[in-house]
Amino acid sequence: MNATFAATLDTGAVPGQYVDDRWIIRLREDVTVRTWSDVKKDAIERLCLPDIGERAVRGLRFGEALPPRLAEATLSARLADVDSAAAVLTEPVRFVRWE
């Protein structure tokens, strides 16, 4: 679910961070309560499938037999959890800043 959520919030999330369902998604330092509203405003309508790294494609069984784009699309669809990501976007938010 976090991979779908991070891909959808690409303008608000820290780029290049490792994302899985056990880690918190870090937001960019310039995201405030106000800009968060803008970032998530229409996010439910534009949910994105997660980006798949080249390493994941290489680890796919029979990955060499697939065209690269098909392998990426297959993995992306398997990792996506659109329903959970949409549910998270409707939840209340509390901002915490670590110094």
C-alpha cells in the first residue's frame, strides 16, 4: 500500500526513498499543513501504480522472457494496493516534525 501511496504523492514525498509497508513515507521538508491539502486534494482520482526498479524486474521469475515494459507493468500491478491507498487519503492527518 505504501508504494502506491508514495507514487501517488510524488510531489509531496521524498524522492528515491525506500518504500515498503513497514516504513513511514517521509514527506519533503517544505510540505506544510497547507501544502499537504494541495498535494492530496485530487489524489484519490489520480492514484498511481508504484514504480518498479530494474533490480526487481531482474528478480522476476522468467523475467528475461518478457519484454521489459510488460515485466514492469506486471510487478507494478502486483505491488499496487489502490483501495488501501485511497482509504488512507481520507483519514485525518497529524503532522510531526523531528528536529
